[in-house]
Amino acid sequence: MEELLELRGYIEQQRYPEALHLIEEMEEMSREDKVNKIHSFAKVLLLHLIKQTAEKRATRSWDYSIRNALNNIVRTNQMRKAKGVYLNQAGLQELLHQAYRLALAGAAIEAFEGQYDETELGQMVDRQAIEEKALSLIQNYREE
């Protein structure tokens, strides 16, 4: 809200370079917010894919969490007016790679009732395969 008031002041004072700079900052803040949200949903997606892979089973609850995470990733990634995306395929790959370690830590707490630590659970799954599956699910997701 402060930024909008500051922007209004710049425009009223005809300080257009400052106004344009502030608009750029606001756009970057908005983009960062979207990317942070996508990151959070990606952790949930990866966590459940790790659990499914490690335990070699799926539950309706995990399937629901995966669908919900996919829906939120795809919706959040869409730019409304520009009809583009905040993160392209390479950006999504990098984000999934970054989110993996936190997802693995969460999965270690939940999978096998917490019997294995992060390192042990990590040895039970193929990180690259899970990240590739997550990316494929995101790219092929269609709202139901």
C-alpha cells in the first residue's frame, strides 16, 4: 500500500522516472511473490512424490495433495493479462531442484512413520526421476 501512495505522489509531482522505477520494483515484488507461492506448492508436490516412490504405494490423500499442488502451481504460474507464465520450463526445473531438499526433509518425517532420516530416505529414491516426473505432471496438468 505504501508503494501505491508513493507512486501517486511521484505522478502528481510529475516525477516520472521515479514513478517508472517504482513500478519496476512493484512488478518484481509481485513476481517474487508468485515464485515463492509456486515454490511452496512444489515442495508439497515433491514431498508426496517422494513418499509414493519410497513406499511404493499411493493413498487417496496423497493423490489429492498432488492434484491440489499441481492445480495451484499451474494457476499461480499463469499471468492473467499477458497470457504468459512467470516460470518457463527451465525456471520450473530450477525451482523443483531447489525445493527438493526441503521436500525430502518433510518426506523423511512422514514416510515410513519417520523411521528413516533425510539421507536414508534420499538413498531410496531417484532424485532426478522425481524432479522429472514433477515437471511432467506440471506441464501436462489440465484442470478437471
